[in-house]
Amino acid sequence: MKSLLWAVLTIGLVVNASTSFVFDGIQQLLISIATGVVVLASAAGLYVLRDKHSG
């Protein structure tokens, strides 16, 4: 599960960064918002699934 979340996070960051070079206007905005939500959700999932060390 963690490897899938890391892959989604990485792909989402790359797509989000590249949208400003490929798209313009409202299309770029909507794609950036969508990929931003995906990146935040995968980061939250990774945070929830992190290993907890007591010590």
C-alpha cells in the first residue's frame, strides 16, 4: 500500500509541475487542483500509515 501511495505522490507532483508548461488557462487550473488534491490525499495516507516508534 505504501509503495502505491509513494508512486501516486511522485506522479502527482510531476504532473502538477508539468501542467504549467503544457496547458493554459482554466484547463491548467483544473488539472493543477485535481493533482493537488491527489497529492495531498496520498501524503495524508502515508502519514496515517507511517511506522510509529516509541522511544
